Amino acid sequence: EKGLYAHYMLKEIDEQPAVIRKVISKYRDDQGGIRIDPELRERVMMADRIYVIGCGTSYHAGLIGKQLIENIANIPVESHIASEFLYNRPILSANPLFIFISQSGETADSRGVLVAIKQMGYPAVTITNVPGSTLSREADYTLLTHAGPEIAVASTKAYTAQIAVLALLAFSSVSENGRAQWHGVDPFHELSIAANAMEILINKKEMMEEVVWKYLTSSRNCFFIGRGVDYYVALEGALKLKEISYIQAEGFAGGELKHGTIALIEEGTPAIALITQPHIRANVRSNVQEIMARGAHVCMITMEGSEESDDQIVLPAVHELLTPLVSVIPVQLISYYAAKYRGCDIDKPRNLAKSVTVE
Ligand code: M6R
């Protein structure tokens, strides 16, 4: 029930810190280790390449998963859109493992890939919110996201729960060689810091509402820019905004601006820049300068410790690999308030269904 909330989406946004804490409690064993089937762990570590498959927001979580697994477990990962993979299959490695990400566990495009790769005899794990769902039953292993029912069509808490589970899977698959690098990093501790940071932002909703007032009341379009994981969150921000507010939105990699998109920037064009990654911070700031010089109104979302005086939203600091859990909160809320301002049907946007069971 949505209780006092005007919309399920807002309720589900607010639930995210609690969902991360639930994931922690479900996956932490008594010794503080990660509770993941040792056989699955073995499969992950034996794979020469991991293919992560999903659609929409779950595909975007898969992109973050690539970053997490490659950086933490040092295993090559490809993230694919299910419907593209099915009809335009890449050359597979000798010993692949497939990870399916699906809130509902019923998405037809993802299931199409699962059926195809099972016929080829490859192992599959499904990360889903729904125990007993089709993708869960048909895969060899299931990792539950424990986010509770997600009612709003726009996915929010499922996305952050998927990322938390992907991080734990990555940490549970660190090889002996990799241990030294991660020695001393407690993923549960880092996740709980992220949950607290999410909560701080959720308690400052007026900041995101202000961004909408300042940048998005009359615009028909909006750009999200970032590099690395910030680019992946930019894609998610753009999807969220277009899905519920019908503002045309595009997420793009900062470096790509000069290769075409900058032609669209004119006086007053709104843009949201995500700047959380230390090694590419300066590059994104210079991209922001380029579009501002052409009239863009840019809202900067940055990280504590590296903020500058005119940054609108400063995220509480969290582990570098977990920033998407935190940076996605303002973009979810900005989308929500933009849709609310426009009087859109937030929980049931036009032309969309919660679960897409046809190809
Ligand atoms: O249930 P799934 O996670 O497989 O659904 C995938 C997409 O249909 C879903 O994420 C969709 O993109 C959302 N409406 C986005 O908010």
C-alpha cells in the first residue's frame, strides 16, 4: 500500500536505504562473509567472460555490474541489451557465464536469450526481485534482490538492489591474487555507508524539486552527461525522465559531445552533469564549460570532497565503485518532480506496462 504517499514511485524511492540494508542482512553470514552459493562463486571465478543481459533499467544496472565485476573480480564482462543480443549475437568466449538481470523475472526479451544460451549448454544466474519467476526457475542459480514489490512502472529500488547484489557477487568472486588489493575493504560496511548517503539525499528532496523549478519547467528536452559509471547513471537518468515526464532526454558520454550532440545545445538547454569519479572529474568539468559557453543551463551533481562552489547537488562521499547507488537518487527524484510538475500519471506512464512479457 502506498499509505500517505501520493505515488508508489516516491514511496519506492524512499525505501531504497532500507532495501540496501535488507540486502546486507540477507547476504551477510555470521562470520561477516558473503552468503552466496559456493558453487555459483566457483562458476563465476571459472568463467573466462561474463555476459550480463537485461532490458531498460535492468540493462543499466548490468552496465554498472560490468564495472563492478571487472574492477573487483578482474573478470572480463560484456553487458548487453537482451533484444540486441538475441538477434545479433556476439562471438562468445570458450567458457562463458550468463547473468540475467530482471526485476520481474518475466521479461520476454531476456527470457529469449536465456532459452537460447541454455540450449547451448551455458550456465546462467538470474538476479531478480521475484522468487519463482520464470527467469529464476529457468536459470541454474538465483540471487534475490529483496527489494519488496515494485509497483510503479518506473523502476527505482529494484535498480539499486540489483547494483548492491552485483557488488556482493563481485566481491565474493575475488581470486587469491586479487585479495591483497581488496584486503580491508568490507563490502557490507561500504554498502551501509552508501545506504546512509542515500538516506541523506532522500531527506533533502526540496533540493531536487528546486532543480526542476530552475531547469525543467518549460523545456522539451534535457541532457545527462557523465563519463564511466557516471555515463551509465546518465543513461538511467535519461530513461527515468523520459519515461515518466515525457521530456525528451538523452544520456551521453562527456567525450562524445564534440562528436555531434553539442550541436543541439542552445540558450537555456537544460543539462545534468554527473561528476563522481576522481580520475575523470576534470574532463567532465571541461565538458560542462563547453556546453555552458553555448548557453546550456547545467545542474552539477558532484561528490563531497571535490565539490566547487556552484555545484547544485553534492553527494555524501561513498566508495568510488558504489557511487551509482547514491548519484541515481537525485536523478530519480528530479524525474519524479518533473513529472509531477507536468501533471503526468507518474505510476502508470502512457504506453508502458510494468512487465513486458511480449517480445
Ligand atoms: O522486469 P525487468 O527488470 O526485466 O524489466 C526491464 C524493463 O522493462 C524495465 O526496467 C523498464 O525499463 C522500466 N520501466 C524502467 O523504469
